[in-house]
Amino acid sequence: MPSKSSESRARANARNEILTMLKDDHKRVKKAFRDFEKLDAERDQDKCRQLVEHTCGELEVHTALEEELFYPAVRDCIKQQDLIDEAEVEHMSAKTLIAQLKNMEPDDPKYAATFTVLGEYVKHHIKEEENEMFPLLTRARLDWDKLCDQINDRRDVLMEEHLPQEGGGAQGEPDKEARPSA
């Protein structure tokens, strides 16, 4: 029978794996928004489109994981339910902008502005998650191992759905090896 300290370490490891995976997602999309700012939206339309499409795919994977698995699992573990409610509303706003971007072309005068606003929303969301929500989870009692397995399994499916052409190496598109392995 495993000791309480080894069970506690295992839970902490699974929790840390989940939070690290979510933070790594955050880092990648923040970098993509910074990379977009460096592009000339009029002259680099193909690069803009690739970066926008890839970033939107990454955001779709991330938001689905949080909405389907992470938020429901942690909702009862924290007293500040408003943090989860706000995060879900922020996801709705991001999804609306992503849908708009999918129906736009890079030569649309509002294309760059829409992606920039998406970036502002996402950066605000990231700040709240990492500075307010995640710290509350250090002592959360839930089956972190099970949640970690569920997230990893679902992530594989979502990656195939939203980012099937991995390995292109284009700007903003990581090589297959750079795909998150969390």
C-alpha cells in the first residue's frame, strides 16, 4: 500500500503536469500574438493567415479542454466560483472572435484588428487564470491523476481535429516534435 506522502506526491505531480500544460498553451498563444504584431498585415497576408489559423486552432483545443474537463473538475474545489464563471464567459467571447476570423480573409480591413482584440481578451484571461485561479488549486482535493489522463487523451483527439496539418514548420506552426506532450 502506497504511503500518504507518495500519494500526495503523485497528486502534486499530476496537478503540476496539468497546470504546466495549460501554462505552456498560454505561452505559445501569447508568443503568436507578439509574432503577429511584427507582421505587415497587408504585405504578409499568407503568413498572417497561417499564424491566425494555427493560433485559433490552438485556442480551440485549449478552451475545449478547459470547458469539458478542467473547469468542471475544479469548480467544486474553489470557493471563488465567479473565477470559473468569468473564465467561461471569456471563452465565449474568444469563440465569437475566432468564428469571425474563420469567415474573414486577411485582406479584410478588420482582420488584423479582430485578431488583435482576440489577443487582448486572451491575455486578460491568461492573467486571471494564472494569477487568481491556478494558485487556489494547490490544495484542491480531486483525482488529479484521472483528470490528467482525461486531458491528455482528449487533447490528442482535439489536436487531430483542430491542428491536423502539424509538421509544416511555418511561422507560428510548431513542428510535430514541438507539439505539447502534456
